[in-house]
Amino acid sequence: QVQLVESGGGLVQAGDSLRLSCVVSKLTFSSYSMGWFRQAPGKEREFVAAISRSGGSTSYTDSMKGRFTISRDNAKNMVILQMNSLKPEDTAVYYCALNRWGSLSGRMQDYNYWGQGTQVTVSS
């Protein structure tokens, strides 16, 4: 049974930072790429970032590159999203997801397992 559990969300002010974590209950974690998506109220789910099996390659939505950083620790079955210089428009539920194909896809349908999400709220 594969489960993904996100943590680290909360309420912060504009300009602050948050570190989101996602732990995957799967022994072969390193065989899969991982991604982060977010969904704001009334909007479609949006790709944020992805990371390859080894962590050597990453992909970001252009508007987030430079503020957000994705990383992984395969020994801990964990993927991280470090978010800096947060803006009110970053307010959303953030989801981690597993891609068994091992690609850096930004397509939601390419991800096979999803966490329940963690809420990030940024006040102005």
C-alpha cells in the first residue's frame, strides 16, 4: 500500500518561508520521480516542480523558479519543497505526487499516487 503524507503548511506573512515535506511509504522510493502541485480556491491544479529518481534533475514552473526549490532524500523516502519569498498568490493546498514512469512530467495524469495535501496561506 503506497501512501504519501505531506506536512509543513501553515499561515505566514508575505515574504516569509516555509518548508514542505512529503514522506512516501514505499521501499523502492528511489525508482520513481516525485512532483509537487498546488491548487488555489476556484482554480485548476497547477504544476510546481518535479525531481528525478536520483535527484540530479529538476523541473520548475518558470514563475516559481528562484523562489522554490525541490529536493529529495531517498534514504528517508522524503521529498522537500523549500518555499521562499512567499506571496499571497501562493496561497493554495500543496500536494506531493509519485510518478512511476520516472519522468519530470508536469501533467497531473502522469502521477499515480497523491497525498492529501497541506494548506499554505500567505497573508499580505
